Amino acid sequence: MIKYWIGVSAAGMMGLLLFQPAYALESRENSEEGVEGASLLSTQPVQLNELEQPYTTVGEWLEAQAESAIAITNIQLNSTATGVEVILETQGQVAPTTSTVGNALIVEIPNAVLSGDRFEQAEPTAGIALITAESLPGNRVRVVITGTEAPPTATVQTGTQSLMVGITPGTTTADVTDTDAINVVVTAEKTPEDPLDVPISLTVLTEDELEDAQINTIREVAANTPNFFASVGDRVFNFYSIRGIGNSNFLIRDSVGFYLDDVPIEYFHQFFPGDLFDIEQVEILRGPQNTLYGRNSIAGVVNITSRPPSEVLETQLGLEYGTYNQRRVQVSLSDTVIPDTLGFRLSGVYSARDGFTENTLLDEDANAQSDIAGRLNLVWTPSEDWTIAFNALGAASNDGGAVYAAIDQDDPFEIEENEIAELDLSVSAQSLRVAYDGDNFRFTSITAHNFSNVGYRSDGDYTAQDLYSTNLEVISNIWSQEFRFQSPTNAERFNWLVGAYLQNRQFDVDQQQVEYTREGAAFFGIPTIRFGDTVAEYDQDTLAAFGQIDFVPIDPLTLTVGLRYEYSRDDLERRDTAETFSGIVTTSGELDDSIDGDALLPRFAVTYRLNPNVAVYGSVTRGYRPVTLNYTIADASLNDVRQESSWNYEIGVKSSLLDDRLTFSLAGFINEIDDYQVLLPNAQGFFTDITNAQVRVVGFEAEARAIPLEGLELIAGFGFADAEYTDYSNPSTGESFDGNKLTYAPEYTFNLAAQYRSPGGFFSRLELQGLGTYFFDDANTLEQDPFVLVNARIGYEFDNSGVYLFANNLFDQEYFTAAFAPFGTPRANYGDRRVVGIQFQTRF
């Protein structure tokens, strides 16, 4: 049989209002009434001792919880010259805090209960869309004032028997920013809630931070997230990891779950264009996620939510130009077609740049990039309890291929190759989300589809010699259906969720081909072979049922129990073909195989509120990556890949202090992984085989955000992950790698940022983003030493617009993003060079 070789180089829309799921419209009783006199009739007030001071110790807080909370007996709205005044009549003095999320101002009142029903008033004055008040678990009352175009501002006055909140509608002026508090709402556990209530190590990047830091790619998301690493070189194949566990084994299923508006994305960098645009929020959840998300993820989840339709006509435009002819245009248009019923948002982006590297042999750029994408969001609310959202996205990329320069050459941004590599990627994705938010339960159905077509051609030998080229075409087609039933938003001590998930993925390797020249065929000892090709078809099915219960036996304590059952099946058909220079075709390596497996994945967590502003938690979670088949191997006895499983142990503390002007979180973890799925290189340095190993990851992550002065924000994050093999030997060579570090798993990550926005419109931001040592091979012979990137941005903001100057990688730091040793020569792909440019943004 003629043998040849081939390898791959190692290179939600939730509703028209942001808070609709958490504060779903339950009654329109007051919507037709005037503002004057709108009130909540009280029931018999609860008698209790008046609290003079906020809680300062655990003992004081527990003692207070044993008594009745302060009753809010009546709510009155009065029109004012600047807006509206909310008056809450109380049976004692309360200590509220304020924060903003999106267009909403939130007033949190601890140690309080609302007597009677939930309060709601729609459109009490111009610029205010809705005012609601409701009781929350743990003796808390939340008042939400939602602006039509921007978050309102407020003045708060407290008395012994009242709380007065003066509301002024906000403006959309670019230089108006809330600096009174740092507060976000997350949906990590499929319901909007305070991050302190979520027993998961998570990072949340809000719309404001995404814009201020100019976070437009997954790589930039990772750079602002502890223990999240993503390589930042060419986009043919980018590696990423969360807590050291990543996608370096790119022949099988991804270990990180990516969601864009509820659409699961496999291998985000490979099957999705590079740009993120018009994004409302990004949540990064570290550790196994299996009892709440439809798709199981052993390393973590990145949940991306695009901006919803606006209440009024809104248009946005962003322009950027920089060195290397870097250009970017982003536009969006949004409006309400039928008030309070139907809204839309249409957005798009185009970005491109010239190459950072020159092919001196052909006198051309080697790795230019360009992509274009567009998205349509429709949200229909046919009634107060129902929300139907449809999202559709189309995108395409056309890039130069990955550049791998010899590590020891003088100029890493020059190569000599006889062919310019090219990447073509097209994507379409759609999702339909139907949600019911009733008095007794909530129901959600998510139907999603994602199609990707990747084509890649490159100079296979990375030299000026014309030996051979590689051609690759891969098509991925995913259909998924998720159902969730869960407790209503007003559930207090007992919250529950049950769900089911079904996914089918057709993964077709239409072409994985080596095309030899006569010189190349002779060089490799196969003088008659012109083409060698592998074709494979995967049919992957996943069925899962999952659930979680949160129980509050006493107010400071929440107990969480979750369980997931998952069944997976892979069917594989593959074959090899060879074609001679005379046109004779032979077939070999035909295989028709299947494999299946299942797993039970429990989760246990405990959350304890030391006081209203500090919570501690601990969790134990089972992680899992299913069995699969390796399509690159023709031998049925070798292509089975064993199931990967893990136990993740985590403890953490979260706090929000000084009226939410200082937030801090710290989490420590141990992750024990059995049968970690490892990719192996063949004799030529290309990756074709898969084996299993034992792995342990130990580490922690810490994050802090502070607003010490008006307009000044400080951000810091640090992650440490010691990810190493505990029992692993190369099955081909017998070489032991025990104690070696996992590939693409930095020892540490850190991000620091200082940002100032003055009342006069001046804006400035300085960032430091650092990575510790990481390795590119199991033997730990190819490595990147620690380095730091510095980014800067300054500008002037006026009316609804802003002009900015920026510099990314300010000191032009050189660093590897990927490396391997084809034919014994170490080669590396380098990260982005320094880019300096100008940006303009406006909204009208």
C-alpha cells in the first residue's frame, strides 16, 4: 500500500428591556393612571425595632435577621420640575445603595420587605420608561427606574419613616458616566442576579467596559480576564485555555463553551470571524459548567450577549484607522416598530489590515486580515408574560495564512515561502428564543443553528523550496434545541431549574490534502504521488438532561445541588486516497466506526453571606469531555479516544463595599483530571494522534475594581494556574512527561487598567496585560518567557460623540503565540505588532 502523510500544524436576546427576565411585567394596573397619587396600598405594617446603623458584624446581622425586616408600607410618585420623585413610606430608617446597569438605575434596600404586591408604573414622566419595586430573597427590596435612552440620575434622602428618591431622566451624552458605583447583573445561572449570589468564579465585562477598553475580539476578552488565555497571532488556528485547560487538542470537541446570543459555537476562533461587535455584555465562567448550560463544558463558558433593540430610534457609528492600514467601520440602527411590542436592531462591522509579515521571496504581505459581519435582532412581546427573540448573523473572513518563522532568524517578520497562504471562512447563525415569565414558573425554549465553512491553503514546508502545499476544507453544521423550566422570579427560599438539551453536529472534512510537486514527491520518497487526501464525515449527537436547586434554609445561607446526565454518540466514516502524476487513484484506510458514552455530572455548592456586602462560597463539580473518534487514524484499534473527566474543587469570597465603589473577588481551585485528551505529533512534527494522561491544575484568581475619585476607575486581575501532567508518557517513544506543564497554559495572567473620564470630556486609559511562561510542546522545550503588553487610549468626548487616539502593544513587544518543529526546525507564529491609530464614535 502506498503511504503518504498529512498533518495539521499546531498553530439571548432577553427582551426589549435589559431587566425584563428579572423584573418581568406582572401587572399593568397603574399604567393608565396619572403619576400623582400612584401608590401601593399597604397591608397591616409589621412592628419592629428601628435600626440605627448598618450591620457591622456577623452576630449583629444574624440577630437582625431573626427579627422582622423594616416594612415599606406605601409608595408614592410625584411629578417634579426635573422629573419624578419616588417616596417610600417605611416603618424605620433604611440604608439604600444605588447602581446602574444599562439604562436602569437600581436602588437596593437591605433589611426591608415590601408590604403588599409588587409596584409598577409605566412611563411616569418623559425619559423614564418604567419604575418597579419588589421584594427579593434575603429581606431585600429592589427599586428599578429604567430610562428610555440612558440611565437616570438620582438624589436619595432617608428619614426615620421614609425614603425619597428624586429622579432626573438621563441623557445619551458620551461624556456622562455613572461613577457612583460598580455594579452589574449577571445571567450566569440563567436568571439575572447579583454576582455575589453566584457561587462561580466569573468575570463580567459590561457594555461600558467593552467600549472603553475597545474589546472587539475573544483574544481581547481573554486579556482582561484572569486565567483566560488566547493566542493573538494569525487567525488560522488560535489556541485558548481557561485555568490551563484548552483547545490544544483541536481534532476533537472543544473544552470551552462559547455562546453568542444562545448559539453554541464550536472552536470560536476557527469557526467564527474575529470581530465582536455591538455587544452588551460578556460573562466568563471558570470551571466546569454542566447543570445550567445546555452544552457541557469542562474548562468554562464564555457567554456573549449582543445589544437588544432600543426603545427609540438609535443610530451608532464607529470609525477606526491605524498603522498597517488597519481600518474598522461599525454601524448599528435600532428602533421600536410597535411600541412595547416589537423592536429591531440591525448592526454590522467591517475590519481589515495589511500583513505584519512580509514574504520577501514574492514581495507580498504574508498575513493580511479582513472580515465582515452583520446581525439582525428582533424582539416581539405579544403579551406581558411572553417574549420571542430572533437573531440572525452572517459573517465572512478572508485572511492570509499562518506565518511560522524560524525561531533563530534575525527578523521574525520576514519569511521566504513560494506560496501565499489563504484562509476563507463563512458563517451563518440563527437562534429563536421563546420565553414565558409567569407567576408560577418560567419556561424558555432556544432553537439554534450554526453553519461554518473553512477553507485553507498554505505552503506546507514553510520554505522557499517548492515541495508541497496543503489544502483543507472543513464544514461544521450544528443544530441544537434547549428547553428550560424554572421557578418564577419572585421565588425566595426555593429556586429550581430543570432542562433538556439536544444537539446534532455534522462535521465534514471535505478535503485534507497534500499536493506534491515532483521535487517534493522525490524528496519524501514517493516519486509517483501527486496528491494525498483524507476525507471524513462525523455525525455527533448529544442528549442531556440537567437540573439545579437553590435552597435558603436561613437567610445568610444558600445550598445548591445540581445534576446532569449526558449521552453522546459519534459516527465516523473516513478514507484515504492517493493520486499519481499520471492520474491513477487508489483508495485505502476506509473506516466506518461509531462510539458512544454517557456520564452523570453532579454539582454541589454552598454560599454564605457574612453580611449584605460580603459572601463566601465553596463548590464541588464534576467535569466531562465525551468519548470520540480520531479521523486522522485509519486503524480502528487506535482511533478510539477515551472519555475525559474531572473533579473541580473551588472556594471563594466576593465583596462589594463602600456603596459599591469597591468590588473584590478571590477564588482558589484544584482540578483533578482523569484521561486528559492529549494531541501527539508524528515524526515530522505534525499532529495526528491522540492519547490520554492524568493531569492536576491548582491555582487561584483575584479581581478588584475601585472608584477612588469621581471619574477615576482602577481595575486589576491576577490568575495563577499550575497545570501539569501527573502521569503521562508518550506511547510512541516511551518518554515520560510527568511533572511537565500543559501546553498553552500560562503560569499566570494579569491585567491592570487605570481610566479617567473628566466632566469636561477628557478621557484616558492605560492598560498592562501580562502572561507568565507557557509551553508549546509536551516536552516543554518550546516556550515563551513572561512578557507584558502595554495599551493606551486618550480622547475627547462631546455631545454624543468622541475622538480618540490609541496605541496597542505600545512598546512593540515580540512574543510567540504558537510554535512547533516541522522536520526538526523550530518555528513560531508571532503576536500582533504595535498599532497606533485614531477612532471616532458617535450616537444619534
